Amino acid sequence: MNRFDLTGKNAIITGGNKGLGRGMTEALCEAGARVAIIASSESVFAVAEDLKNKGYDVYAVRGDLSDRAGIPITFEKAVQTLGGRLDILVNNAGIQRRNKCEDFTLEDWDSVINVNLNAVFQMCQLAGRKMLAQGKGKIINVASMLSFFGGYTVPAYAASKGGVAQLTKALTNEWASRGININAIAPGYMDTEMNVKLVQDEKRNAEILARIPKGRWGTAEDVKGIVVFLASNASDYVSGAIIPVDGGYLSK
Ligand SMILES: NC(=O)c1ccc[n+]([C@@H]2O[C@H](COP(=O)([O-])OP(=O)(O)OC[C@H]3O[C@@H](n4cnc5c(N)ncnc54)[C@H](O)[C@@H]3O)[C@@H](O)[C@H]2O)c1
């Protein structure tokens, strides 16, 4: 038996069109899942088309996760494209805003909390209701090193990712005995568009690299294995875990 096989499983991933999400979408496809990608950008259609051309079962749903009223409609559309059953939800979409705490605007605060935390709870709740009725499901949230640290100039992001870690545990306490596993992946410093400024800042880049035992930034390839593990039967006794995928960063 291949415990990691996702053949016949239906998955929704938010922000699965680029960065780490794109890597996780590919991994779910490669493991056999049918995947619906929810993203706000038009590019989601081209990405789904590209993966379809490679032989995978992928659908695109355009939706803005900062629009609270629109989320249930977007979610339902994604579930319907998958045929009505949902086995796996990956809450990957996230945004970043940087500014000193004293100058951080409330608009930026709201934007980050809405996408990174409020939408994650809403999506978990919508998926959870379905999965509870089915008696089984896997929810995978994307946390961060800033679920553990406060960071600098990113107060809203740190608060949102701390919240994602706590939410993952809260949901586990209520749902694990009812067939749903809820875990979070906490990526370390990953070389994606979100971190362009950090990668280009020679001083910060050197400081970050010096602290990563693996000696390099992470990439979208590095989150592929963990998402398949958490989506599959291989992780049936794992729930409420915040799993670092950080090249050892937290150990130093
Ligand atoms: N890059 C890193 O170092 C790093 C580290 C830890 C955690 N993370 C987390 O990993 C996840 C992916 O990050 P990434 O680096 O790939 O970022 P990215 O900027 O490359 O991609 C973000 C994705 O989120 C989607 N998105 C953003 N706002 C949206 C909205 N309002 N509605 C729908 N979709 C929206 C975008 O379409 C995009 O697909 C995020 O949750 C991020 O916080 C990233």
C-alpha cells in the first residue's frame, strides 16, 4: 500500500498559482489528487491550463480572499468543480506588508489580518462543515517562522501567523476525534516573490543565511513532500502540529 497516494482525493489550495503554493499544487497533482486552485489573480487560469496540459486534473477558481462575503461563494464554486466532495484544504494564500510598528497603517493591518487569518478561519470552517459530514478530511494551514518569532517591521504578519498556529491547535481539539486532521506547515526563509526585498538586501540576506544550518534559502520544491504527507493517510495520527520546513533555522 502506498500511504502517500492521493489518487481519487479532491483538494482545494488557495494561492496555488505561484510561489510555495504553486509547488504544493504540483505536489498534490503528482501524488494523484484532483486540485482546484483559488487565487485572486487572473494568472490562475493560465497556471491551471499549464498543469492540465501536463496531464493533471486541475481547475482554476478566481476569488478574492479579502472579500468576506465572497468567500463562501468562491469556496462552493471550487467544491462544485471538484464534483462536490472535499478531502483536502490547503490554506496557503498570504500577503506581507512591511513598516515600522509606529508607522504601520491600520489599512495595512486590516489587509494582512483579513487574508492571512480571517480568511483562513472562514475557509477552515466551510471545509470543516463538509469534512465533518463526510467523517474525514485533511486541513493544512501555512504558518511561518513568525508563528514563533515577532520579527521586525512585520507586526500584522507576525500576529496573523501566530494566530494561524493557535487556530490550528484550537480546531484540532474540536475536530480531530471526528475525522479531520488539521496541521500547519511553517516554512523558513523561502526565496519567493514575497521575500524579494530581503533577498536583495545584502546585509539581511547574509544574516539570514548565516542562521540557516542548511546554508541556503528554501524553495517551492522544499514544501512538496510535507504537503503530500499531511494530505495523505501517512499522517492520520498527526494533528495540531506546526511543522517547520526551515533548513534547521529554528534549531540554531
Ligand atoms: N516566502 C516565505 O519565505 C514564506 C515563509 C513562511 C511562510 N510563507 C507563507 O507561505 C504562503 C505562500 O507564500 P509565498 O512566498 O509563496 O507568497 P507569494 O506572494 O509568492 O504567493 C502568495 C499567493 O497568495 C495569493 N493571494 C494573495 N492575496 C490573495 C487574496 N486576497 N485572495 C486570493 N489569493 C490571494 C496570491 O495569488 C499568490 O498565489 C503565505 O501564506 C506566506 O505567508 C512564506
